[in-house]
Amino acid sequence: MPKPPRLKPLVWLALLTPLLAHALPEDRQQPINLVADRAEMNQQTGVATYEGNVVVTQGTMRLTGDKVVLYTKDGEVTRVESFGKPTTFKQKPAADKEDMLGESMKLDYDVKSGIVVATTKAKITQGKDVLTGDRLEYDVNKDVVRARSGASAERVQIILQPKPQTPTKPAKP
């Protein structure tokens, strides 16, 4: 079996930076690591395909899938697709927030529009809060989430846990 092509570190950085734009600031300073069983990069079409137990990490961000495809134009990533049973995503959005966990059969990120779409058995979890649906769409630029059901009879479901009550101190006389 031929070995996957080795890319220069700057190529990895150029390909993966858009994925990591909304990580913790210190995550962006961490090295990017991508491992897969197979890799193919077509310089003419700008399409790079990674297959077999694909894992992409940088700091707190971790993306896994059976197949990850990166589309580039003029040296810039324009779109990222991840497929799996499921494909998963984990990231710590801020130091004082719990990890954001996502999973679906397909994840599609359009870099220009800043829209991430998770389809088929999509689920996002943060702490004990859970959002499920056939299609979950997150607009990174506007910080807006849209959820909808698909062809299946399953409906969108949101479970929000109440915030813990802080005890009130008695007033001093």
C-alpha cells in the first residue's frame, strides 16, 4: 500500500486554519495534527481526501470521520466535508464554558458563508443541554443555530437544563 503524501507544515496550516477559527485563542497557537489511513491531494482540482479513521486535532478541537474532504481555491480552503458513522466534533468554545460536542453522519462547512451544516442523526451537546434533529445548521458569523426535522418522522428536540440556583445571603441588620 503506498504511503500518503507528506505535505509541508505550511500547507497543513493553510488547509485547516478555517476549521479552527472559532476555537480558544490559545488553540490557534497549537500544532495541527491530521492522521488517516489514506490521503490523496489533487493539486489541479484543489481537492484533498483523507480516508480511514481520520482524526484532525488542534488544541481543544477534535474532528473525526471515516472520510474528510477539503476543497481549496487559490490556496484557500472553501469547504470542508466530513463523513462518518458518525462523524464527530469536539471543541471548548471558551475557557469558562463546557465542551461543545457534535455528531452526525455528515458535516459540511462552507468557509465563505461561515455555515456549518450537520445532517442525518445530528446532535449537539454542551454540558447536559442537547439539541437533536435531522439537520442542524450553525451560522458561525451570526452565532445562530437552526434545527429542523427531515424526511423521517423524528422532530427537532431540545433539552435545556435549568441553571443551578445560587443561595441568597441573608441581609445584614
